[in-house]
Amino acid sequence: VQLQASGGGLVQAGGSLRLSCAACGLSLNYYASGWFRQAPGKEREFVAAISRSGDSTYYADSVKGRFTISRDSAKNTVYLQMNSLKPEETAVYYCAARWSTYLGRSYRGDDEYTYWGQGTLVTVSS
């Protein structure tokens, strides 16, 4: 099983980026997914989650209305569209997945996930 995160880079404050997380060795039709981030010197924090069905999503309060998590079953890939980025959102962003019995359940704790990608760095300049 491998989760390959990509799409990070340098962007100015107020700009946008779309992160991708391609899954190999598992089908996202059976797995819930999430995005987390870890800023320098800080603990990893939850950003967004999507259920196995793709119908249920959940966001950290700090990103609601600006970030959108989505999934493409055909490509077995999860995305995180990030708009209106802020300098304090500079971090390494990680995608994660876990097998889920429930179609509509999303998971917000990092200890609830089994598989993790390698992370992609997002730098937001002021």
C-alpha cells in the first residue's frame, strides 16, 4: 500500500493550490481518507476528511469555506483544493487512509488512520 502525495509548492498569500493523493494497493471505494498538516515546531493537525462513499466531508474550523476535499474513484485519488491560503498555513501536508465499514463516516483523529503518504510541502509567502 502506498499513498503518493503531490501538488505542494510555493504560493503567495491569498493564492490557491490543489494537492493530490494517489492510492496504490488499496481501493478508496473501501477506505476513508483525510488530510493533515504539520507546521515547523508544531504538532500534526487535522485539516479535512472524506468518507468512503465520498458523500460525507468534514473540515477543521480554520479551513472551512476555503478548502475542499474530494475524491475521484476512477483515478483512486483524493484531492485537497486550498484557496485563500495564509502564511500560517505553511506546513507539510499529509494524506491518510483507513479501511471503513461505514460508507458515510469520516475520521478526524490521526490515530484513526492506518496508511500515510510521505507529505508534500506547502509554503505560503506573505
